[in-house]
Amino acid sequence: MNDPLNPIEKVDADFQPLSPKDQAPRSQWRRWHLPVLAFLVIGSYLVVTRHNNPAPYQKNEGAVFGTFYHFTYQSPEDLHDSLRAELQKVDESLSMFNPQSTLRRLNSGATDSTDQLFREVFRLSQQVSEATGGAFDITVAPLVNAWGFGYKNGALPDSATVDSLRQFVGFHHVSLTDDDRLVRDDPRTVLDCGAVAKGFGVDQVARFLRARGILNYMVEIGGEVVVSGENPQGQKWHVGVSRPTDDPTSQSTALDTVLTLSEGALATSGNYRNFYVTDDGRRVAHTINPATGYPIQHNILSATVLAPTCAEADAFATSFMVLGLDGAREVLGRHPELQVYFICDSAGHDKIFSNLKQ
């Protein structure tokens, strides 16, 4: 039998493990465990409440890149200011109208240094140029200007002017060095990213939303679109494809079809809204063939392209307008990742060519 006066034995008794069944330490157990239980109960309630009350959808709109944008996304907070900041980054890199943009400074020869956004767009543009045999070309700006777009005056360049401009138009005249500096074979070569900048801007906004963990959204700038997840009604997103009717005022809202998408990037190119008629009644469309230097006269009235990114969709849509249906089908045979919806002119009537997998 143990000696009750043994000090070692007494210390051991004092350090028996606490139990809520013991009368003495019960208050301590309540002091530490009841708050924990309360925290768990409240936390569970908040999780269930949040699940039953999902975040609302935010809607933002405004003007950018000479057109309008519309953003719809599911988020507990309005991110409009942050999304505008993303668009501003694109403008500061790729704008032809911002005198301080990277693109303007490169064109003027003020610098040969590039920024990350410019390099991303430049490399993508060169890849699409290679894939389409030069139908897409960001050096075509001098020819576009010669035909009066941007400052429509109805004046047509003669063949000598076209030939003189063609000598420094071509995507092979520009490149990036290993340290990311732009090299131009001829200082008269001018870059214009207008045929891809809107799509790239859409990608930038969508990229920002995804980085914030936002899964349901539609980002649209001037008809170029990226969608993800569900719309506010819990359904797939519905994206309209405009009917190609002559409408230089861009007021027509007639649709040729409506696409239903849960994921994807889409862009449309056409000449039915951007053209002018000369004094002698000749219609001049804004899409210029870099190879010939003249406006295209192909049978595709409208080219809608679904691609992995909106910048790619934008660039390929322009390319297909230049190539026409036969040339576009050749490219599609080499690029199964692209889906298209073409509205073509067939003996004065619209004809649809599509490889959509819907």
C-alpha cells in the first residue's frame, strides 16, 4: 500500500488527465470546449446559408477600343474598376490611338523595347500568319490606311501606290530578338493589332475573373465573347450571330442564329458594317488582302470562329474573310481545334457552312 505522505505519489495524483466527468475541472472543460462547439455550429450555419444563397451576378458596361463592352459575372462584389484597369493595360500596350502606347512608340521608332502583353499578341499573330499563309498580317496597316479606313474619304489608291506599299507589308518583315526587342526590316513597316486587340482584351478580363475564382461569366467587347459556366438563370450562355445585312450604322439587331455555350471563346468578322461607297458607286470593304493589297471580294459575308482563346478566334475570323470559303476549309483541315459558322453568298442567297459540334 502506498504511503500517503510520499511527496512523489502526491504530485502524480495532482496531474491526472482532466475529464468532463470529474467534478472539480468541469468548469474548465466548459470554458474551453463550449466556445469551440459554438464556433463549429455557427460556421456550419454560415456554410449552409452561403450555399443556399449564392453570390449575385454583377453587370458592367462601358466603352473601350472604339466600341462597347458588356460583362456579366457571378461575384459577391462589383469588380468593374479592376476590370477597367485590365482593359487599360491592353490599351497602353496595343492602342494605335494612344500616343504613349508601346505599339505607337514602336511604330514611330522611339523604342524597340516591348512589354509582356505586346509580346503575347505579337507571337500569337505570327503563329496565325504562318497558319494562314499570311492571310492574317499585323503589318497590313499602310494598305488599310491607303484605302481610306480610319479616315474614310472615298479616294481609291492607284495600282502604283498599292505596289509601293506592298514592298514593306508582310509579317516576315518583323521579328523579336532573344532579348525581346522588335526588329523591322524596313522602318516604314507599321504594326496594327486592331484585328486581334479586342479579342485579347476579352481574354484579359476573363483571365482576371478566373484568377479570382469566378466560374460563371460572359465577357463581351464589340461582339467578341468568352463565356464560362452558367448564366443568371442557371442555363448555358446564349450568344447571337448577327445577320450580315448592310448596316454601316451598326444599328441592326437581326440575328442569323443563336449559339448555346458553357465554355468557349468566339469572334465574328464581316464586311457588312465597315465599308464605304465611292462617288462612282463602288463599294469598298475594310478587309484588305495582304498578298494583293486590295479589298477582298470573296463569298464569305460573315465568319464566326470558336477557338481556345478569343484572340485566336479574332485573328482566324479575319483570316477566313481574306481566304474565302475554299481557303478557310484548307486551314480548318489542319486545325481541328477551330469551329466555325460561315454565312456565305451563294448566287445572291445566304448559305451556311459550319462544323460546330453543338
